[in-house]
Amino acid sequence: HKRKKGKLTCPPELRQLRKRCLTYIRDFQAEGEVTNTPDGNYVFRDNGASILAVAHLDVVQPAPRHFGHYKGQANVIYNTQLDDRLGAYTILDALPGMGIKVDVLLTEGEESCRSTAAYFQTEKSYNWLIEFDRAGTDIVMYKYETPELREILEAQGNEIGWGSYSDICTLEYLKVAGFNWGVGYHENHFPDSHFKISEYKDAILRFREFYNTYKDTKFEYVPNEWSLEDDKWWGRDQGAGLGEYAWESKIEREQRLEWEQMEAAQERVDLQRKIDFRDAYADYYP
């Protein structure tokens, strides 16, 4: 779908989502206890739940600030902040409205791969982690994936995908598995960012089924254990149930992490150039 010229209409039932998408990060500080970190803040709310739900508040495109659908396209909602304000809305508003109880962690820095979730500390023991920071409608588990978890999700009609990074990737020390649940948005880093209401509703209903079945089940995860042996870093990787050992020197690991951060920064620069070009020649786009 391409965003076109014309008036956007916000459906009455999505006014709260519009508010979540268009508000400023600082306004979310009222949602819980704020902790400052070297990479920004995180907000935590303890609802007495056994599931931790995570969403990031930083966005790739802070502007333009529009929200709604075009005439004749009521199923498609356009907004450039859906990644991950749709996730924030889901855990703050949609899930509680369905009777789903979760603790809430709101982060910053995810889009630059420096999520403040890395600084989150708690003495609570959770059963599993959930995030709604995923385009499309599949589910990714990153390092947490095992054949058993894949079978559980697929048995309920879910599709398993592949992903590179989100906030839950930094929470392995909690020693439970995490799931990033697709919520039906598309082109999320571009001016045509939108989500399909029908896909979102289907995704949330599938999550409700998963939650009702497994909310009391603990999906344990053994974190990667890095140690120094003959100047080599080793770690046991449970990804896809392989249980293989990955070797790299301390210097190699530092260089790899630095390179990944540089790549993420360059992607943001390239994206901003595309946005600037589109804005400059907006009259030529339908």
C-alpha cells in the first residue's frame, strides 16, 4: 500500500492507539517507575504478573505525524510511528482490555540496537517474555528458539519466522524464553508505514489463545555463558536447538559489535536520505 494525498480518518475505536503513536516519549513516564541509563530511560510497571511484556518507544520516523485511513481503505491505518508504538498500545491498552495480565517494560534505543532493556534488573522470576515489535504476522524467537517451542506455536496455527534484533534479545539473563509477535504492520521504517486492522486482530486473538494455554508454564532458557580461555571467548548457543559452541577472540567480538553498530547507523542515514528525497518531491508521488 502506498500513502496517497487526501484526508486521513481516525476510527473512534482507535483514538487511544492514535494517542500512543503521536505522543512524546516523555509522556510515557507516567506509566510506571522510570530508570535512567547511559543509553536513555526505561519505564517499568509491576502488575504482579508472571509474564513480562516489552515495547520500545523510540521511532525511526518522528515525522510526519499523521494517523488514519483513506476513504475506501478502512482496513489500512497509516502512521509512521507504528514501530513500536503499536506494541506499546498493545501491552498498555489492548491486552488489559482482554483480561490479559502482564508486567510492562517500556524501553528506548532499540532502533539503534542499544535497547535500554539491557539495563533492566529485577528479582522477579517470569515464565516467559513477549514483545509486539514485528512486521507481518509471524513470530520470531531469536536465540530462544527450540524445536519444542516451535512445535507449540505451530500447533496453534502460528508461523515461525527469522529476525535479527529486538529488545527481548538483551533479556537473556532472566533465563526464560521470549517471543516477538507480528502485529500486522508493514513498511514500518518508511513513509508508507501502515498496519492492517484485520491482521492485527487475528494476531492478538492468536496470542490470547497462546496466553490462556501457557500463562502458567515456565519456558526456561539457558543463557549464553561466555568465559575466557586462552584468550578465547566461548558460548553455548541454544538457537534452533543446535547447542553448538561459537568461538571468537575478545578483540574479534569487540570488532564485530562495533561493525554491527556502524551498519545500523548507516542504515538510519540511508533511510533519512530517502525520507528527505520523498518530502522534497512529494508533489510527484500519487
